[in-house]
Amino acid sequence: MNAALSTAGRRRRFGWPRRVFSQVLLMQLAIAAGVTVLATGLFLAPFSAELDDQAMRRALAIAETTASTEVAADLVATDPTAGGPVQAEAERIRQSTGAEYVVVMDTRGVRWSHTDLDQIGRVVSTDPSDALAGKEVMELDSGTLGRSARGKAPLRDESGRIVGAVSVGIAYDSVRDRFLAAIPGLLAYAGGALAAGALAAYLISRRLQRQTHDLAFSDISALLTEREAMLHSLREGVVALDGTGRIRLINDEAQRLLGLGPDAIGRPLEVVLGAGRTTEVLAGRVVGEDLLAVQGSRVLVANRMSTDDGGAVVTLRDRTELERLGRELDATKGLIDALRAQDHEHANRMHTLLGLLELEMHEEAVEFVTEVVGVHRATAEQITERIHDPLPAALLVGKATVAAERGVSLRLSPGTLLPDRLIDPQGLVTVVGNLVDNALDAAAGSEDPRIEVELRAEGRTVVLVISDSGPGVSSDQRELVFSEGWSTKEPPAHGKRGLGLALVRRLAERQGGSARVGAGAHGGAQFTVVLPEALTEAEPGGSMERDGATGGGESPGAAREQATAGETR
């Protein structure tokens, strides 16, 4: 067992490292070493050929210089001897230039000069025909003195006639020595470059080690897989942004809540979401915790956390259902308060009625009951005669009761007329309920508190106008009141305010309409909501007569039944 553990340890020690830092460092060192060796080889290969070429050109230049002296005249006028003027001049040039030999020959190839005096008068060992034909020759060849870089030039007399040739040789050993002498310096430069590359590779790898927290590639792959599974299984929306405000990650829940698709990745927030509070919150231009935003018909709660690279991660929670339940709770609480007040008032009325009966004041008792019932019935009849759709009619009957208990007069304007042809009654109920609730809060406590509601049809468009006697809305706040999260009221126990009017405008704009606020006739605010295409087409055959304002075709009994139905809804 110990031997197996030792073998496994040796494998881990000498095998391919697992850490990203170690693998990248080894790869970069291998690349730097390979590039250095390749660059050195690519430099040395042409360097050797360049040295050979330089040696041959130097030899040819010496030969041409020799041929331009008085050697041609001496060659014609003298014999090839060791003490002749040709040998003396050639030896002088050889010593001054450092050439290995300077050989002067006649047209037969007989030497007139040579470093080995015994070779003077003999035929050269290599073919001089090209030089004797007037050509300049550069070559590497072997002769009596060994291998050398040679240059040959024709020798001409004063009339330009070729009388011989000059052959100059540079010892090849000297060229090789220059090449070998250059290698240590080149290797030193290559070693320095390799060391610099190794240092840079180490620094880069250390930075990579810090950024990857010294993880292995397999660990990074596993973390990425786990992150993807976790993000897309969360029931909260997650949006990651880079430093420029572009979306770099968005999970499935965030796509659903924001109404986006996978193609939103890599695009700026303003492009995919448009201008609005949701964009402001996600971009960090609105700061705070649990910030509210409305996207479409959804109420979202957003929290933003900045990252080290200048970006941010935003989490989104769907608060739509909770907000709806909270509003229903508020409505239920208000209804309970109204019922409690009605119960108290009803008890007082019953005691009054009982006293009248005990005093045997029967006619007065009948008048008292008729008056009490008539007030409520008149309110219900007024609403149902002008608003024929049961949902908004029932809502206004209930709101009228609540308003009466709070000391606020709620009445319909003379221009109210709404036929029973609504396409989305629930949406209109949401709009009317929010605006009436706000108007009740504003009008309560004012002098002569009142609310006036107008619902009318203009073709297929529904126009809603609600005015109150409250303090009104100043001109600089008439756009702010429709912003998510903006409110002048204390937040309720179940959450935050500032969503009702934002939802009203969003519902209106979703149908192509509008919502605005101005000054009302009663000194308070007046909210106007226009909902295009909110009604179906009128049926032929007089459906509009049945929807008339007077309701003259209905009998009093039918009106009472309708009013009673409106009260019970």
C-alpha cells in the first residue's frame, strides 16, 4: 500500500501539473524557449552565408585592385620568377590586405606569383577560363592552399587586351572563425531574451494564479457548470452587467421578468429595456435597497451589488402577486372599517326604529325606514343607470359607501355614460379603484370633501376623469406622481407605496392610451385616463338606445333590482 501511495505521489509530482498557474507557466516557458531557439537558428543560417558572401566579395575587390596596378605591364615585360616585380607587387598587396594568396597568371594559366615560391611558373590548379574570358568570378573552392573564398578578375594591358588574370583567396578558416566567434554573443543575447521571456511568463502566470485563485482547469470547468445550473434554477432574476453597462449574463427568471431573450447578452441596458425607472435602477443611477420598479405588468424588487471590475450584479424578485394581495388586504381592511361603521350606524337606526314602534309612532317609523333605504338605493340606481358594466358599477357602489363613511361625497358627473361593452373590465376596475382610493385619501379632511367621477365612451375609447377637493398636485410634481416608488403617504405595513399611479399609467400606455394629472374644478387634482380600443363595436339594432343615459326603457322595479344587485356585488 505504501508503495502504491509512493507511486501515486511520484505521478503527481512529475506528471503534468493540475493548477492553471503551473500549466500556463510551463506552456509559456516552452513557447519562449522554442521561439528563442527558432530565432537563433533562423539568424545563424543566413549569417553563415552572409559571411561567405562577404569573404568572396572582399577577395574579388582585392583582385580587381591588383588588376588595376602596373602588374599587367610587368607581366608582359618580365618572366615568372620568385624575385620578379610581379611577385613583389602581389606579395605586397597580400600582406597589406590580409589575403591568403594573390596569384597573377598569364593567358596560359601559368603562375607569376604565389605564396609558395615553388609554385611560380607552374599552371594553376583550378580552371581560369572564365576570368581569362573577361568575367569576374566569386566562388568557394579548394586549391593547393586548401579551401578558400576566391575572387578572380581579368588582367588587361593599356589597350584593354586580356593578358592574364588575378586570383585572390581568403582563407575559409578565418570565415568560419568569425562565424564561431559570433555564436557566443548571439547565444548570450538569446539567453537574455529567454530570461526576459521567462520572467514575463512568470509574472503573467502569477497574475493568472491570483485571478483564478490557484484553481485547476477541472475545478474551473466544474465551477462554471455549477454556476450555470445554479443561475438558471434560481427563482429570482439575476442580471450581470460589465463596466460599460452591457448585459453579460441574464438567467431564465430575469428573462421572464424583464420580457427579454438570450439575445440581450452583450447589448446595453438602454437598448434592450428602453428609458425608464427599471433601467435607472439596474444601471445604478437610483441607489438603495429593495428598489421598486414596474416592467410591463410586473412589480419588481431590485437589489444591486457592484463588482471589482466596475460591473454589477442585480437580483430581481417578482412582487406582483404580493402587491396585489397587499392591495386586496388594504381594500378588505377598508371594507371591514366601513362595515364596522355601518354596523354601528345600523344599530343606531334600529334603536331609533324600535323607539318609534314602542311609542306607536307607526307613520314616522315608515317614513324613517323609507328615507334610510332610499338614500342607498338612489346612489346605487344613479350608478347603475349610467354605468352598465357590472364590475365598475359594483366597484363604484362600494366606493360610494366607503366614501360616505369617511365623510366624503362621491358622485358621478352628468356626462357619465359607459355601455356594457368593455373588452377588459378588470383592467378598468384596477384603474378606477387606484384613482378613487387616492382621491379619497386626498379629499378626506378637506373643506367640503367631494369626489367626482366621470366615465364616458367616445366611440371605442373610454375616458375616465376623477377630480377631488384635496390639496392637488403642484406642477413640478405632475410627472413624479407616476414614477414607481414616489409617494407622499406613509408606507403600509405590508410593503411600500408609490405603485398605484405607476400601474395606472402603465396599463393605459399598454393599450396605447395615456394618464395625466392637472388642476380640478374643486381645487384639488384631476386625473384623466384615456383607454383607446377599450370597447367592442356597438351591435346593430339599437344597442346604444339600451345603453342610453336616461334608461327610460327600464321599469322602476327593474331599476330597483339592478340597484340591489349593484349593492350586493
